[in-house]
Amino acid sequence: MSDDHDAITEAADALIAAGYDVKPWGDDHAFWFVNGKTLNDSDLLALAIRNGLMEPPSDRLQ
């Protein structure tokens, strides 16, 4: 499993814990259905970061 996938999974878990309705969408789970909106992996990660639920990946590497 790649680090990118781990960050996406962490973002999804953090959003769920914060009360968001998060469901994978599509055969390869490259899209997510979040509170009625379709997001890609990058958007999902950005949403978690913007809401203070996780730190940006670059900060996690330091």
C-alpha cells in the first residue's frame, strides 16, 4: 500500500470520525461521496486538512 493511499484512508477515517458521511465510490475507489458531493482523492485529503483533521503530507514527513 502506498503512502498516498494511507493518507487518503487516514483522511476518510478522520472525516468519518468528525461526523461526515464518507463512502468510497467507483470500482477503484478513486472517488468519494462526502455529504452528498463527489470528491476525488486529492479533494478528500484537502477537505480533511482544511478542517484541521490532519496535517498536510509535507509536514508529516519532517
